[in-house]
Amino acid sequence: MLLKDEVEMLKRVPIFSRIAPAKLKLLAFTSDRVSYNAGQVLFHQGDQGDAAYVVLSGTADILVDSPAGEIKVAEVDINSIVGEIAILCDVSRTATVKATSRLEALKISKEHFLKLLSDFPEMAVEIMRVLADRLNHTTSELTAARSRQNQQQPVSTH
């Protein structure tokens, strides 16, 4: 893919939408283009967070280890970003990301990602929106799961 095509794709990603094309060109140039087949893992829960990934095409599942086994907590598709939590919080990966179809992504190193955030405060605001959205979704799902669990428990009549 040509650099100008990658810049056009990056402009469609909400967190990069307000960044100047010249900066996006630099981002595309300094990032690695990576490809995965269905079933391949981008990274595992517990891995060191060294990069964020912007999905250019394809889909992937977000999987979390639990005592009952691996649980699918979300799906990602084109224009999504994954892997940024480990970078922002300086923690190990909080989930495994596995491609569910042929997937193309731009792998942005921790160093470049953090530099972008400092250069473009509006990008930081977009990242906060993405994370707040995820938190809201997770809270809703947790509330629904706990509600179902409470309805299944017998009520004591003492």
C-alpha cells in the first residue's frame, strides 16, 4: 500500500482525524505494517505493552483469561485501536487480541504513540473517549451479568 493510502486510512480513525496529514505521513512512515491470518494472535494477555495497533482491515476478538477459561469481551474492526492501555498505564497487556479474519494493522511503537499524545492534546481527548466508551460498555455488561446472577439465586424466606 502506498504511503498516501495509509495516511487516508489513518484520517478515518477517530483518534487521528484532527492530526495534520504531514504528521500522519510521518506516523505511517515510522510505524510497521503488519498482517495476520484468522486465528493468529497480535499479542497475549500478560505480554509487555510495546506498541498500539490500528486496524486497517479485518476483524479481531478481544479475549480475557478467567478461571472458567478464555472469555470474549469485545470485537474490533476497521479503524479501531488496540493495545493502547498497556502503553498508557505502563502495565502488561490486559487482554489477548486474536484475528478472526485476515487482518492488516499499523503497529505504532510506544515511543511514537506517546510522542503523538504529547504533540496533539486533541488525540489524548479522543483516546479518553475511546476508553470511556469501553468502560461504559464493560460496566453495562457487568451490571447485566450480575443482575442475571442475582435472579438465579434462590431467595431465603427466613
